[in-house]
Amino acid sequence: MSAEYFCVSCRTPFLNSSPLDENGRCALCRNGLRGFDAAYTFGSYEGALRELIHLFKYGGVRTLAKPFGGHLAVALPRNEQFDAVVPMPLHWLRRWRRGFNQSDLLAREVARRCGVPVIHAVRRRRSTLSQAGLTNAKRRANVAGAFAPKQGRPLEGKRVLLIDDVMTTGATAAACALAIKRAGARYVALLTLARTDRRSMAPVRIPATAGGGFPEESASC
Ligand SMILES: [Zn+2]
């Protein structure tokens, strides 16, 4: 069964319209827990796209940033205009271990195509626990306070495009978007390569063992 209903803000799919209010917004967006004002994605986190994202992140195939930049540009509506692109920050230790921040490479490609600057306006204060297996509320608590805006409100009045590779529940992106707003942004849209909830709406599969094929929260965790 495929989802027929989507929140107008975060594009989260639902099987029926009951979670959506009269404006078509889900409870998280209604209560300001999303942080971002819109969410766009290229595809589902499955199949070839998932394998390519793994090659990019864990296999160190950085040259994939270029075609991925094209995918991201396709996913962005033509009428959306931005003043700056912000990559989802990695905690410094994870960045050091991986050697690069995959969202940074993607952000550079998108910024080049849009003709706007990349601004590293937020930092990751601490490394968060793996989000896999946590409930949505626990995911939000896990990442709350994980991001801090840098000094000087570098995004004052700006429309910002936040780039990440994968969106799962959106809890990480929501926390980061809130920090971007504290840095002065007036609008934040999230753009990702893939979402885990784009697949058919089968009952939620709980992993029997950690890492048993269950998608991780955002690649940038
Ligand atoms: Zn929503």
C-alpha cells in the first residue's frame, strides 16, 4: 500500500488524512517541532540510491558529490529562492574519522548551481547516540541541544537551504533548523537525497539486532 496523504510542510506520508489539520500540516509541523518550513527530497532510501549513498559516505567515493548535486537540484522546486546553503554539520570527531563531511560536499554542489554561498552557520556541540531503534520522541530528545548557532547571527533575515544526505524522522534536521533560525534565518527548507519514509507504507519494521539493515538516522549523525 502506498501513502496517499502528505503533510504540506515536511512531506511526511500518511495512510489517511486524519493526522493532518485543515491546512494539511502534521502535528509536528503544527507544533513547531519540525524547525524547517519545507522539506524536499530526491528519492527513497533504498535500492541503487541507497547503495550509492553508502559508497559516497562510507566508501569515500567523493566524486559522487557531483551527480548527487544534480539530483538535489532536480528535487528543488523552481520557485524556491535561497540566500545561502548550510550543510548539516558533523561532530568534529566523526568528520575527522571519515575525513570529510558528506553534506558539506553536497552543499557545495548545490550552492554552485544556485549561485549562493555556503555558510557554516551552525556547529555540532556533541556527538549524538545512534538514532536507530529510538522512538520519534526519543530521537528528538537525543538531538535536542546538539546544534548551536555560531556567533554574530550570520544568517540574519536569510532564506536558507539546509542540506543533508538522508532524512529518517527529521528529528536531527529539525534540531539543526532551529539552530539555523537562532542564527537569524527567517526561512529554512530541508533538501535531502533520500528519505526512509518514501518507501511503501508497510508496518514499521523493528530491527532484531542493531544495524540489521534498518536505516540509520541522518547520515550526518
Ligand atoms: Zn509535517
